[in-house]
Amino acid sequence: MESEFSLVLDLKASLGECPLWSAAEQRLYFVDIKNARIHAFDPESKALATFALPEEVGCIGLAAGGGFVAGLRSGIWLLDANGQPIQKLADNPEDQNASRFNDGTVDPAGRFIAGTVDETRENGTASLYRYDRRGLQQLEGGLLTSNGTAFSPDGRRLYHSDTLRYTLYTYDYEVEPGTVSDRKVFAHFGSETDRGRPDGGAVDSEGCYWTALFEGGRVQRYSPDGDLLGEYAVPVRCPTMVAFGGADMRTLYCTSARVGRPEAELDAFPLSGGLFAMRTDVAGLAKPLFNPET
């Protein structure tokens, strides 16, 4: 296993997020939230395709039959393979002047689990939602920034963080109905000297949780019991999310941000907004496909 991440793509994304590996295509998708873009990167050829969207896109999942399910500012949408809107599945029920969809993932049954961000950063009006054929259902409320959604290998544990509260939680997850219970604190972050806080995450085949620490300049790996197993440097101040990919699912990709960062920080970390990667000894897990009929 490598000890740190290296640059793959010097994209200078404003807010790179939601890396997502397509095993069928052998390429990595990720979004730039603030620039309303979905990027598709081929690691073999280094080719990059970019799809412009009509509004900010916080998260995506691969859909059965092609295209994406996506959390935009206005709600949950089906997009075609070029990122163009096909159908709005559900409205964002919050005040869209101060709320947009943020982090999300597809659950083992093919539902979309996605949360919002409270852009006031203080009212606690964000939520975590489940979308399936029954519609949009709130799973958790009172959040500042919903983030870090990922499932254990057996699908019975849901990881979820509230970034601005520096806390990562776990829930018991019932796959058949898509319900959560028994929220527990998995890990606390931050100190007077360390503002690193949990952003996007991923689970590997051993059931360990990896989290990117925004303003922490590193990625951490935790055992299922909550023990810190390792830290891996990223050459930016604000890594945002990790995802496993590659033919053997042993390449860990990491997106990053530069929007709103001080000039002195960008001078010190000129690769901010880039895409990074690190080889790992453990493989990741393929993401399920979204099924609107679930």
C-alpha cells in the first residue's frame, strides 16, 4: 500500500466531489458541484469528458440501463449518459435558496440515499433522505451538512457524517424496507489545532471505512469497531471524498476543493481542486445500480 496520494488530474475543480467508479466502462465519474459539471475520466487513456448540467449537482449514482440518478439543488433527477435531465423524481422539500442535495449513494437494494446541506451553516435544516418508488422519505433531520454515506459489505450498517458537527455516525440499516435505527457516534473529529472533519467516505471489502478530512489534508481508515488504522496524506488542504476503482478495485481516488479557500492556502497547495489516487492492499466494493422500480 502506498503511504500518500499522488496527482492524477490537475483539474482545479471548484468543488470536486462524489467520485464513482463504473466497472462496466472502466472509468471514473465525479462532479464539480459549484460548476455544475459531471466529469468522466478514463485512467488508461487519460481522456476526460465533461457534461454541463443546468444546476448544481451534489451527488450521482449509476442507474440500471445507463445514465445516472443525481441529487441536484432542485431535487432528485434521472439523467442520461451525457448528464442531461430526463425526469425529475422528487423535489428538494427544503428551502432551495439555502439548500441543495450534497452527498449520496445507492443502497444494496437499488434505492438512492442522499442528503442535503444547510447553506446557512447554522439552522440545522438539512436532512438525509431515501428515494425509491414510494417517493422521498426523510431518514434523519436536524443536520448541517449531510455527508459520508456508505454501506458495510453486508448492507446492514449505514455510515453517515454531519461534517460541520465533526461527527461520523452509524445506523442499523434494514435493507428490505430501507429504514434506519439505532444511531451511534462512530468517531469524533477536530481539535483546537486540527480542523479536519469528515467529508465523503467509502467502505472497503474488509468492512473498513475511509473518510476524507476536509481542511485536514488527509484520508483516514477506520476498522468496523472504530479504531483508527491509518492516515494518508493528500497534497491539498481540502480533500472531499474517496472512492475505490480500477480493474482490481485497489485504486483509491480522492477529489478535492478550492472554492472559497484563502489565496495563501491556494499558493501553498496549488493542486487544490485536483483528482488524486493511491494504490491500496485491500479492494473496494462495487456500487449497486440505481433501480427506480425498487
